[in-house]
Amino acid sequence: MNGYWSFKFELLQNRTYYARMSKTKYSSFKSVEKFAEPNSPLSKVLYRASKILNHQQTVRAAIEPSCRPHCWLANYRNGTLYLQTDSSVWATRLRMQQRAIIQQLKKTTVFSALHSVKVSIQPRSTIEKKPQSAKPISAVNAQQLLETAADTDDPALKAALIHLAKNGQREEND
């Protein structure tokens, strides 16, 4: 983490934007308004971010309670609601809820023009796990893989099965 800076914009009660800048143990708040002129690109981004934060609660209320911790509003533009989730499981569940989400949100003035929901996956940063080595397969399983490969017409599947069987046989010989 040495040399890595992270920024988090926060909207406080008095509608002042603050950036939390942290590097290792040190953390401080600096007013972003010092850096943002009234019509600058940064002020436009901050305004858009505050609108999204304000609409987040409305969107969360329309989503199934079990999905809420795993889903957040990414954007709303031209009648399309863009949601992000942290895994494909939650993305699938949100896609199944699309009609109900659209019906509920259309009742609000902000989302009255809503006609579609797009879901994307944005995994949360996690600690890297060490890859686990695969357990070797037995000679019986390797033989079954070779027999299945002999009966398969698909050349790609046949090659994959033979490759797996050879890896199993190699592990036993070691």
C-alpha cells in the first residue's frame, strides 16, 4: 500500500463536499470546493455524484432486501437505471426483479421516465487468496476420462478430456 492514495468523496449535512485522502495510517479531510470552480468539470462530477447518492435510498427500497447489501446505483440516464452488484449471483437476482423494480420506481417523480434496468458486475476488492492446487485424480477416473474421450465427437472436448486424464496419470507416476 506504500505510495497508494485513495479518495472518497463524502457529502456532509451542510452540502459541502469533502475528499478523504488516506495513505497508510494518515487520514485527513480537505474541502474539495477549494479545487472546484463553479462550472468546472470537477464540480459537475461532484454534483452528479450527490444526485446519485440522494437517489440511492429510493432505489434500495425497490430492491429485494436480501440483494440490498450487494447492489448499488451506478447511474440513471435517458430512462435507463444502471445498477452494479458484487457478484453474478446478485446480478441474476436483480435481473429477475427488473419488472418489479421498474414498476415501483416509476411511481416516483425522479424515475417516472424509467423504461429499463441494466445490471453490471463490479466485484469489491478483496484480499488475494492463494490458489489451491487441484487434487490429483485416481487411475480409475483417468481411465474413465480416456474412455469418455474415445466416445466423444467434439474435438475440443476430446482434447480436454485426454489432457485431464494425462495430468491424472502424471501425478500418480510422480
